[in-house]
Amino acid sequence: MTIKKRLFWSNIFMILVPVMAAAFVGILCIGFIWLAFINGFGIEIHDQEEFEMVCTLASEKVEDAIKKESDFSSLEPLVDSNGMAIKICSGKEIIYSYGTQTADDNALYAAADSLGNRATVTQNGRVLNRSEIKVHGMVYILYLSGGYNHIRSYEDLKMIAAIAVILIAFTIFLSILLTNRFLTRFILRRIEEPLDILSDGVHELRDGNLDFRIVYDQRDEFQPICEDFNEMAVRLKDSVQKIQQQEKSRKELIAGISHDIRSPLTSIQAYVEGLLDGVAKTPESQRQYLKTVKTKAEDLAHIVSQLFLFSKMELGEYPENPQPIRLDEIISATIASLQEEYAQKGLKIDTTLSPITLIADSMQIQRIITNILENSLKYKNKEIGKAYITLCKKENGCRLSFFDDGPGVPPEALSHLFEVFYRSDPSRQNPGSGSGLGLAIVANAVQRMGGTIMAENNEEGGLTIQIDFPNEVIIDEKNIDC
């Protein structure tokens, strides 16, 4: 049950329970008073008309009993049913008496006798009727008394009513107090429990336990909060892992930069010292030294340029100019400008390209092609290596693929191939194998254009790099050809 529903029902019960308790006690009090009136629990009230009727009936019964010379036992039910007392006198002699007399009755007898034949007197709620019955020349005096036995006044009745009111008020107060206490526990228990669970979860995360997850199966307002907490814990763990990975990459970046810059600098320094020390004595050897220095300086400039480019791309500060371009024509033009140079270095390039118009930055496309081909050139293990480029349309976009016949990479290295400064040569003892930034720049550029990149080893040897661009960046719609 949700907390909202619990609050609703608690408000209902806070009204119903006291009302029902007060009604129950009130009914009990009314029932008690009613039973007292009806069954004679010390309370007997008769109006004047009823009292006169009882007196007349009693006189008739007494006269009939005297005439028949029978006892007066027939009067007892009448006396008992009306809560009265009876006394019959002949002169000053009491010939019959029944019922409970009170201390006030003697005064009432005297008062009634002073009034004569038929009289009715009252005192303190007690009523006495005196009547004379003449039978066979004899005069009999009949006294009938009734009214309150234990509670004899209106003040006593008011006292009972006041006690009933106090009892009802106390019942209302007690029911409100107990209901409030129960419902407070009923509500707070459902609030305190999830709060304790959330508090424990926060403490676990604070103490570094990022794998902690809250288990909460109640369907109330706290369930989405607990689910959000678990999602937050997942994201926090991913964020921490990402930060740790970034810190590791930063350290590797610094180590890679230091290594890759130190290697050409060391070579430059050694050859310059050789020139200064006169090691190269002939013009031909000096020229060879200077060519090596120039080559190492170019390598150094290339590393710095690649690093600067990657930093700009990572910071999002690299200028881009996306526009519709014929991707196949850009690839053909780039290959044409590089083909002769690469052929001299021992890499033959072939292409199969379908006409595709793409929204992209042509400079980025040229950089992607150049960096991948440089990677194939640097890692070729044959005198004449081969690279093959294909471009074809797919159902969900287009695919640009690069194949070479080099040595490939170890399977465990495939997932790291596009990381910064990653090279399959972990000892980095071969500076000529590149800086490790080329493929990282390629991956960054592809992702900025909304594409994906992957690498896999060929079954017959070599490496394949596939780049997929989505339909969103493709303008013309050609038949699927791959």
C-alpha cells in the first residue's frame, strides 16, 4: 500500500474510531438508564394519572377481598409491578402491609391522615395516596406509596447524565490517543524502513562499495527512489571506472609522448654530436648524417602534429566543414596523390568504389585514409605489400573497408587498437612502427561523423578495418551492393 493511501485511511480511522467508540459508550449508558427505568434498578417513576389508576385498582381489590373475607395476596403482583408499598388499617390496627417502606412514609401517613378521607401527598419524590373503604359498616384505610427508591430526585438523574457525558468524553479522548499512536506507527514504519535502507545504501557508496544495490520490493513512493538510487550507483561506478581509465590513459599518454619524442631527439643529438666531433669526415658521410637528422626531425614534427590534432579533436576545438561530397571521388583523389610514394616504399594500393554522396568534412576523410594506409605501410612484412580499399552501399548506410596482407595483430590487441598510444609492440622498442596516435585519430574522426569503426584479422592473414556510416549522412540512395 502506498503512503498516500495509508495517510488517507489513517485520516478516515482518526474520525471513525473515536466516533464509533463514543457512540458505543453512549449506547451503553442510555441502555443502562433505560434498563433501570424499565426493570427497576432502584428507579421507579410514575406520572400522576398512572398512580391514580393504580390506587383505584388497589381499592377495588381490597374491597373485594374484604367482602369475600379472603387474604390480600392478590395485591402483591400489582404492588411489585409498580414498585409500590401498601398498608391496610382498620382503625389504628394494621391488618396488612406489603412492600418496602421508607423513612419518609411516616410523615406522609400523618399528613394524609390530617387531610381526611381521600388525599394524595408527596415529599422528596415520594408519593402517598390515602383512601377510605367502607364495607359492612366498617371503615378500612388503604395507604399506597411509590416513587423513587434509591434515586429519589431530579438532581440524582442529572448526576447520572453528567457521569455519562464525562465517560463519553473520556472515551473519545482515549480512542483518539490510542488511534493516533497506532496510526502514527502504521505510517512511520513505512517511512522509516525505506529511509533506513536508503541511508545504508548511501553509507555503502560513501565507503567505496560501488557494487551495492538496494533490494526494495514494496510498491510505494519509495520504489522509484530506490530504483533511481541503483541507477545512480551504476552510473557512479561507470563514471569512476571511466575516470580511472582516463587517468590510466593520461599516464600512458605521457609515457608514450616521452618515449616517442625521446627516440628521435636522441638520434638527432647523436648525429649532431658526430658532426661536431668530426666523426663524419667526408662530404658524403656528412650529407648522410644530415639526411638522418632531417628524417628524425620530420618524425618528431609528425608526432607533435598528430598529438596536437588529437588534443584538438578531444577538446572539440577542431574546425569542421561538413558538406556534401562524393566519397568515392575523395578516396580516388587521395589515393592518386599517395600511390607513387607508397609504391616506392613497397605498398601497392587497389580500390573498388561505388558512387556515394556523403555529408562530411573532406579533410577528415583524407586524414582517415592517410592514417590507415600509413599503418598498413609501417607494419607490412613483405617486400611488396598490398592494400585494398572498397566502398559500397548497405541497407543501413555505407561501408568503407581497408584490407592489407600484413601480419595482422594479436587477437587480444584488436579491442585496444584504436586507443591512444596503443601499439601491439608493448615494449615500444620499434620507434619506426609509429606513435600509436594514427588509428586513435581515425576512430575519433569517424565517431564525430556518426560512424562506427572495427578491426579484425583476415583468415588468409593481414588486417581488415571497416568503417560504417549511417543513412543519416548519406544523400543519394543507390542499390545495395555489399
